[in-house]
Amino acid sequence: MIKITLPDGSVKEFPEGATSMDVALSISEGLARNVLAAKVNGEVWDASRPIKNDATLQLLTWNDTEGKSTFWHSSAHLMAEALEALYPGTKFGIGPSIENGFYYDVDFGGKEFSQEDFKKIEDKMLELSKSKSEYVRKDISKKDAIEYFTKKGDEYKLDLLEGLSDGSITFYSQGNFVDLCRGPHIPNTGFIKAVKLLNVAGAYWRGDEKNKQLTRIYAITFPKQKELTEYLEFLEEAKRRDHRKLGKELELFAFSEKVGQGLPLWLPKGATLRDRLENFLKKAQIRSGYLPVVTPHIGSKELYLTSGHYEKYGADSFQPIKTPHEGEEFLLKPMNCPHHIEIYRTKPRSYKELPIRLAEFGTVYRYEQSGELHGLTRVRGFTQDDAHIFCRPDQVKDEFKKVIDLVLYVFNALGFKNYTAQISLRDPENKSKYIGEDAQWDLAEAAIKEAAAEKGLNTVTELGEAAFYGPKLDFMVKDALGRQWQLGTIQVDYQLPERFKLEYIGSDNQKHRPVMIHRAPFGSMERFVAVLIEHCAGNFPLWLSPDQIAVLPISEKYADYAAQIFSELEENDIRGFIDHRDEKIGRKIRDAEVKKIPFMLIMGEKEQEEGKIAVRKHGQGDIGSFSLSEFIDIFKKEVALELNKN
């Protein structure tokens, strides 16, 4: 008999060789019908795989991330079976699950393939799924595996086999399809009830441009048709909110091939929005005791060698900039922190000065592969709302808590209410990825855990997600569509002060090493703006909107009155424009609605005679007629409400 420990701590005994499905059936048949796979001693297994020793067990369903991943990887095999049936001679690369669905890299051998072929593949997958074919795992020798794929003529699987050792190779089969795969898989194809092929793209084998380009087919599946319908509706809404689409429509930013890929150009309205965001945070930082600094866009290669960034990220940096001086090299700045360290080092420091908080909206540059660039979310040049706090070890936790307060202030003002704080720690099984002593890491990790607990944050812990120099608290924000983004981050760092030999004179008149806290509530301005656009669908908070009002005179007769009103609005720091076009007022209102202008101020004969303005609100319509002072009061109260939600 073996002992199986379940997540609630209960222990059950089963005969040696019992499967996870046996355990599920012992609990309830309803549960067993929904089990897709199982986590045995922390490793995801097929639910049909025998368990031979005592183990911890978690049964995985569609509601579990690993359950979905197993479902989608199994669906990739089903799609491959359909492709092989419809296109004999097709060869297969890899077919992993991804965040939403899966893909398979396919070599059609010169056959034409396009989105017009999607429907017949979907139909074939559903036909095959109804057979409820079991996914069968088989251990196989490397020799037999090579023989199988040599006979089949699939050079991609043979290439994959070269990197595998004998005794660790498994095949999975379902229906008429056999694949090289380590698994795991769902019990049978019958779980797959809804199928949608989403996209087709080119992908070089193993990501190497020297290799053949394969066809990458993206798809998604669900256990219920209703869930697929909801997902497709979600995709349509995501398209409507796409920051690249809205950024163009709202004239916020653009890209130019002549300027270069991944280098955004901020248009006047986008620059205004950025300025408002920066000024908002700068005011909050000044209240919190931060000191503004400005550093160059380049730095000596030696600076990044000392910091360790070149060793870790040099391959992803732009190539060094050489000067006429022999051996002198500079890099486009990949990080702001080494520059701030050098500012700290400009003079001797006393314990009485600490903490010192240096803040900068610093632009950095990192080389990203062209295929990985995506709007503002993945670029080659971006601005971080960076700050570095130099403090005594006894100040770390309190400073960390103050930064948490600042991050939450930003989130509340911008309508991000759904977030989780991820405590990102180093991987205890692979400490070679990190620098520094265990004792320092223990202190840093303890400070983060305690600060997060004392602030009452909803936290999750992730091993292996720490920066190479220290643990961090990453804020994982869900947008209006439920998608998760990593935005703000706070990091505790004992290592860079050590590498740069930073010092302060303590109360004992001896030299001591400060601790650094790295923090960026926005993260990067580009990524933050992209997420914000999609979160609010371009309907920015009133205080942030590039154009807060549109003044709409009914005709040219009221141009002077419109100019007078607009001038007084500008005096009150209310931004916008006068629409002087020779268009009917209905057209002006529609255009302002499309551009998501929060308030439309309409003026004609009646308004001019009464000294008032007719006010429309975006998405609401007419809200009444007001004197200018009354409108300004309404406006300022709404802004105050937005900025004081917390």
C-alpha cells in the first residue's frame, strides 16, 4: 500500500500502482469526470500514470493553470492528428501550450496553407475528438525512436532526439497519431468540445534564421462551446481596446521605419499625457522626500562591468559605442541604477543624511529581437520612473513600506483596483544565477515579506523570479478584461552597494555599507501607457486626458465668445481646443465623442446672451447649462475625486 497526501492534509491509502484517476474516483465520480491531469510530488503527470510510492497529490481540472496547460498541449496533438489526416506527409516541429491556447510548428512540404483552411481543420479536430481516443504514454529507447522518425522522414523530431538521453524518451499516441513528447496529457480527446484556429505565422525552426521557416498555427480549445463563444467575444473587445489602434486614432504615438523599429515617437497629445503622468508622480515624490536627478543616455562600459549588468545583459544590449580614443567604449544606458550610484559617490555620506532618495525619469535602451517588438509594450527605448533609495539596514523595511504606499497611490488614481503583490525570490536550487551572500539575501527577503504582510497586501510567492542582485515585490495588475500585467516593482539590493564599495559614516564614526531599494511604480512609461489605454479603452481619467474639453461654437458668430471662454479655462489649467470648423454642431459633437473628449462645451446665441455654456459629457450626453464658474467647480471636484480615491 502507498500513502497519498491530498492538499487538505488528509492521507489516503491505495494499492501500489494506483493512479490519480483512482484517487479521484474514490472521492467522487463527478470530480473524476473533470480531472485532466494531476500534480504528483509537485510534478504534473497523466491522471492514468501509476503511482508507486508515497506521494503528495493535487488533482487538476480546467480551473487550474496546469490543467488548462495540459488540455491545450493535448489539443496541439489533436490538431497535429487532423493536419496529418488532411495533409499526408506533413512534418512537425514543436507544439507547446501557451498563455491562451497552443501552437504547432508545421512543415507542409510546399503545400499551400492559409486562414481559408482553418474551418476544415477545426471540423476534423471535432470529428476526431468525438472518438474519445486515449492519450497513451510509452517509454521508448532512443534507438527505436530514431528508427521510427527516420522511417517517417521527420527530420525535426530527429533533431529534437539528438538532445535527449536514452531512458528519458517517451512517445504519446492518440488515434492514428504518434508524437515524441514528455507529456503530460488529458485522459482522452473527448474532453475537447470547442475548437478555434486563431492565426497563422512563419517561424524559423529553433528560432534560427538560418533554418527553414515553418508554418506556426495558433489555436485554442475549450471543454464547452459556451467558453469558446465568451473567449471570442473577449478577443473582439481586446481588438477594440488595442493600444496600437487607439494610439493611432487618438493621435498619441507613432512608429517610423526610418527612425527604427521599437522606437516610439510621442505625438503632441501623447506627450501631454506623458507629461501629466510624470508631473503627477513627481509631485508625489517631492512630498515623499525624493530628490530629482538627471543622468546621461550613455555610460562607460566599465560602469556596467562593475555593476554586473554587462555580464548578465550584455548580449541583449546595443553594441558598444567606440570613440577615437583607443580602447574607450560606451553603451547606450540599459539601466539607471549605476548612474545613481555614482551620484551617491560624489561626496562622503553620513548616517544622518540617510535615507537618500534619488529619482529620475530616465530613458534606457535594450536590444529586442524584431519579432518580439509589440507596440508600446515591447520596445527598444523606454523611460523608467526610476528611483533609488540609499538607506541604513535598519531603515529598509520602513522605506519599503513607504514605497508600497506610493505604488498604491498611483494605482488608485488610475483606476487599477485588481492587483496582487508577487514576492519574487531567488531559486534555492540554482543560486549560481544570483550574486551575493546567503545572509544578505535572507535579510532582503525577510524585509519584503514583513513589509508586504504589515501593509496587508494580497501576495503570492514565486521562486526564481528575483533580479540577479536581489529579491523584489512585483505588482501584478489585472486590467478591465482580466488580463494580468506586471507594472510596479520594488527591489531590495545589498549587492550593488558592495560591488561599488558604497559607504556612509555611522553613529559609531565607522564606515558602513548602505542598502539600496530600486523602485518604479509605473515600471516603464511606454508599457504603463499601453496597459492604461487598453484598461480604460482610451477613456482616460479627466485629470490625465490630453484634451479635457472641446469648445464647440455653433457658428462663426460665436467665435469671440468661444475664445473668451477658452481663455478663462486655460487660466484654470483646463486643457482642450476650440473646434472652428465650418461644420454642423452635430458633426462636431460626434467627432468629439469619437476622440473621447470628456466634456463638450457648446455655445450659441442663448448661451452667449445668458453668459453660460451648454455642457455634454462623453458617453452621457447633455448634463445641463452652467455658468463658467459653475462648470469649473464641477470639473475640479471630479478631478479631486479621481486623485483622492484612496
